Amino acid sequence: MTTSDSDTITDGTQTPRHTNRRQPFPQGFLDTISTGWAERPELLPEPREQAPFAAARRAALSAAFPGARLVVPAGASLPRSNDTDHPYRAHSAFAHLTGWGADAVPESVLVFDPVDGGHAVTLYLRERADRTTAEFYADSEIGEFWIGPRPSLAAVAADLAVATDHLHAFAPVDGDLVVGDDDDLTRAVSELRLVKDAYEIEQMRAAVDATARGFDDIVASMDRIVATARGERAVEGVFHQRARIEGNGEGYETIAASGPHACYLHWTRNDGPVVPGDLVLVDAGVEVDSYYTADITRTLPVSGTFTPIQRRIYETVREAADAAFAAARPGVTFRSVHEAAMRVIATRVAEWGLLPVTAEEALDADAGGQHRRYMVHGTSHHLGIDVHDCAQARREMYYDGILTPGMVFTIEPGLYFQIDDLTVPEEYRGIGVRIEDDILLTEDGPVNLSAGIPRTADEVEAWLARR
Ligand code: GLY
Ligand code: MN
Ligand code: MN
């Protein structure tokens, strides 16, 4: 909600933020602030490239919910602390169904009103206030004096090729199905993203390509990273620069994990040094302006070459990834890709004498799992506008679902031997490896979108040698 009171601001959830920081405006300011501004010509843009794709997604959702009023909120800004917010991120379903990404206006709502033959769709948003209003100069959340120009209703309608109206014209109705509240609708908008359209695939390629350049930046900066006390932060910072220059930012918190930190699966503290002789695991992805994100991991020998034990573990993880890649074919279950990777992991750790049972016993679905101590996470997840995309899809559509051309998912096996794991010989302890690639399934099989990033142990060593 907007405010016209210069002493109160709101956070979008209609909770006033109490602050005594603001000063009243003197009369001379109030008398003059609204005048003296040049006319702004209204230039209506052509529809953006994704507009027809978003329209097709809306048509599919409309067909699935005949007669129901559907409400898809973009969501409000989330407070970080006191009167500062996190960077705004619209809800993924809202972005998918509107084509609005990094430039979405907070608190917009997409509404499907049932009409004969389907739905009439309207995007409600807070239009910019004109310069005669207090919002213009006094509202630090949305006033144009504070955050810069905002689009008019007509400009958004032209840009996204959808009808628009003022947010205050939107009224919730009893019986509305709301994304996030209604389970069936929430599931449907998640499952709608399982198979990507041509625009989404192009965006995924752009995200992966920008991420590849971010990894190149890290390799090129390795000497400086090693020389920095908190080298993991330097890794994060180097990648961040690429993510912000080329995209909207990172699609998730970068994991920069050197030495034993690599065994902590979501190490995002990133406050340790990057030490020669160790491996540094970097899991990072650029999110482009449309919100599509890559999710890529490379594990690099800091000094340029793998030790024999590091190489043995690394190449086993690669073997598992290759087995998963070979298993990924249209018509098989999503789950079978994970099973192919786990067969390699179980076989190798059994060969190394790390298991109290045989590999076959470990692979038993009910009584086994001993090898999972060294890789507790799954091998794959859907990827797209969310890093863990389609997470509200039903199990029979996701893990037990059938791989279909147009799906985009990760293949990311790993092996992690914690520093204090007494079940492994000392030489294994403190080594963590993950290799994560982003896969597009086509009629002809899987395409590794991130194949251009060095991947084998030899390729990785050559990459570091070029720096
Ligand atoms: N970066 C989170 C993941 O790989 O799933
Ligand atoms: Mn992942
Ligand atoms: Mn990842």
C-alpha cells in the first residue's frame, strides 16, 4: 500500500514502519515541489520477446481451472532489518505467467477472472504517482524521487501484452484460488514449468554462458584469491561482479568452500582462506534479468594440480556424473538418473573398502544406503526460474515422473569425506568434490548446457595452467 504521509512509510504488507528518522517538510518545499517538471512523453514499448510465451502459459493455466477466479500475487518486498528491504524478487509463478522479471513492480497481482470460454486476465499494479502527490517525493519505497522512473499502466500493458489496471481496483473475492494458499493451484503453476518453452531454453543458455564467464573470472583471479585472508569471500565477490554485470544477480547464495568446507553441502559462510594444496568447491549460478538461473559446480585444485587421492575422488564423481548423463533419456524416470549415479558411487566406495557391506547390499532400497553417508543429497533437481524449480510438483510428476524433452535439470553427484569421519582413511578426510552441470533434455537425448566449462580432471588442470 502507498502512503501520502511523509512521516509514515509502509513495507507493502500494510504494517507501518515506525521510524523517527524522517523530518517534516517545510511549507516552502511543499509549495514548490510539484511544479517545474518537464512533460514526460509516453513512449509505449513493443511487446517484449517473452510476451507470447507468457500468454501461452496463461492459456494453459486457464484451461486447467475453468470457472475459477485465479490470483497470482507477485508478493511484497521482504524487510531485511528496520526500514531496509532485501532486493525485491517477484514470485516465480507470477514471473512465469507475466514475463516480468527483474523490473517487476512489487505487490502487483495477476488475476484470471472466469468469463465465457475461459478467463479475462488483468495485471493489477501500483501505477506511478504523478508529481503532485506526496508519494513522488516522500515514499522512499516507491516514490520516483527515490527509486527512479516507474512504468505507467499503459506502458506495462504494451510491454507484457496484457490488460492492466490500478492495484486499488483489485478486490479479493471469497472463493478466489490464490497461488501459495490453494494447494491445487500452487501445484499446477509449479508443474506448468516442468517442460520449458523455447524462450526459457534460450534464457537458460544465457544464464549458463554468463556463469561460465564467472567461473573463468574465478580461475583468472586465483592468485589474488589465495593471497586474500578470506579467500572464499574473494571467490564469492569475483563471481558476484559477473552476476551483477551480466544478470540480475546470483540465483542462490554462492558456495565457495575450500578444503574441508567443501564437505558442508551448503557452505555459504565463505569466510575461510583458499589454501594451496586444497580443493576449492564453487557452486554458483548467474540469474539473468528474466530470473532464469544456472546452477553449476566446479571443484578446483587451488595450486593447479590434483594430488593422486584428490584426482581419484574427482574422477569417480565425474564417472558418476557421466553415468547419470548416459541414463538421461526421454521416457525414463527422473529417479533413474540418480540411481545411475549412485551405482557408481556405491561401487567405488565399496572398492576402496569404505563400506561395511557390499555395493549391492548398499544399493538395496530398503536395507542399504551405507554409501549415502558420502553423498547425502540427490543427483538432480529441475532448474529454471527457481534454482530448485517445480518444487511443488507432485511426486509422480517429479521424482517418479518421466523425462520429457524440454526439461532442464542438474546432474550433480559428489563425494564428501568430512574432516572427522572415522570411517575413512585419513588421506580421504577433508576432501569434498561436486561436479554440477545443467542439462537440457531433447528428443535426441541430453545436452549438457555447461559442457563448455572444463570438467575432467585434465581439463581443469589445463584451465588453471592457462591463468
Ligand atoms: N546450489 C544448490 C544446489 O546445487 O542445489
Ligand atoms: Mn543444484
Ligand atoms: Mn548447485
